[in-house]
Amino acid sequence: MFIPPSAWFTGFIPDLPTPFDASDGVDLKAFAAQCERQVAAGVPAIVVCETAGEAPTLSPAEQALVVRTAVDVAGGRMRVIAGAMSNATCHAVELARRAEAAGADAVMSVVPAYNKPMQEGMLAHFRTIASSTGLPVILHDVPSRTLRPLADETLLRLVESRQFVGLRDGSGDVTRPMRLSRLLPAGFRLLAGDDATSFGYITGGGDGAISEVSNIAPDLCRTIFSQVRRGRLQTARYLHQRLVPLIACLSRESPAALKYGLSTLGLMSPATRLPIVPLDDAARAEVMRAFVAIADEELIDGIGA
């Protein structure tokens, strides 16, 4: 049965890293274990082949394999959002079609990087991708990586089509939900694009966050979101503040820090693909200090075990 994206594109949704093995191939066994861990945590959806997934280093065939693995593990228990990121519209279209064929529930499409398209170019880019697939499309605005933002006016033109169902907002503007919510269609979802802005974004009316730290602490992130929705802001703020040092580490060296953190929990190798390299000794020590800071309260499964 089709479940509208507004029913599951909410809360903390992990942006999953892509594990690599010793020969630099995709480690599907480790990836499947990550997916199953998120199912067990009760997340509504996962994002694959996107920012944390080092998507630019994956071939189209690898991306399709990762999406299919996620879909197979999910088995309808959670939704799979597949990245279709490229600064070439035709390549993004190919990725969206492959994601649909692999069984994804939605695609996530980012503002093209490097090309610096004008707003009319962004409009044409996203509409072309949407017309190539029957899947819901989630937009991704991240000006720190793309240089040019997705303007509010362009977003409002795009959502005239109900195929556009949500925005991963990496602008850092926590006032955007308050500014846009009354102008957007019912059911359109606004999620923070990162953990650093997630608390302010959600308390300001946002519907959740696309998160790296929820790969490490999915249960805790779900608790934070639940506490905010129940109006228990003091408890939610306390729990979020305990994660701030770890969030800072993950944000500074993404996704190498995330992979190292997961490796310390025995969940995957810390290996990355060039041009991303593994953390140096100082950065690894900083991640461990952030872990130790929350280990005393057992806020993350596996720490201190």
C-alpha cells in the first residue's frame, strides 16, 4: 500500500555512509548490517548514496547495488531515499531511474555543484529529474557545497507539482520553516540538512533532520525528536547538548569522522575513498573524547561496553 511521503519523511533520518572493504569495493555485508540496525531503531526512512555515502565516488552500478541492498533489508519496514546527485542533469536522471528500478521509495536531488546555475537552471534541472521518474522527489539545498542557494521563490514554483514532497535544508537558516510553512502545500516536509542546525530547525517548526549522528545514536535521536514534539524542550535540549561535541567532530570531517565513530562500535571499516582520507591521530582522539563525554550516561549503544 502506498504511504504518502509526509507520513514517513519526518524525525531524524540517517544519511548512511557507504562502507568499503580492504580492496576498495563496497562492503555490502556491513552496509546491510547498518540498514538492519536502523530498522531495529524504528527510523521511518534512511538516505543512501548521498552526502555521507560519498556518492560522487560511486559508479552508477554501485549506487544501484547499494539502493537494492537497502530496499531488500528494509523489506517495507522503513523507506529508502536514494540520492540522485550530479551537476549534469542527464546523469542525475540516469541515477533517478536506476534508483526507481532498484525499488527506492523516493529520490533526493541536490542543487548542482560547480556549475553555479541560475534559478531558472535549477528549476529546469529539478523538473527534468522529476519528469524522468514516478518517484517522489526530495530537494536538497546546501549552499556551502553548491555556492548558489535554492531561492524560496524557486522552491515555491517547484512545489506547484506535488511530486516534490520535501526539502533537505542545508542552508543553516533555522527561520526557514517559520517563513515558508504557510506558503507550502499541506504535507510538504522541511528537514534540517545537518545535525548542527537540527535542534533549532525542529523547534522552529521543522519536521526533522537528515542526520549523521543518528547513524551512531538512532534511539537517542528519536528520543530527542519525541521530546520536542511533546513540548518537553528542556529535556530535549539537554540530550542534544550532550551530543554537541560529537556532532562538531562529524561536521568537521564528514564522512571520515562518522566512519571512524562507527568503526569504534565494530560496525564498519573506517575506510574512505579519495579524495576523502581517513582521520589522522588527532582527529581520532577528538572523536573518542566526544564518545567518552557521553559514555557515562550510556546514551549510545556499544560505548563503554
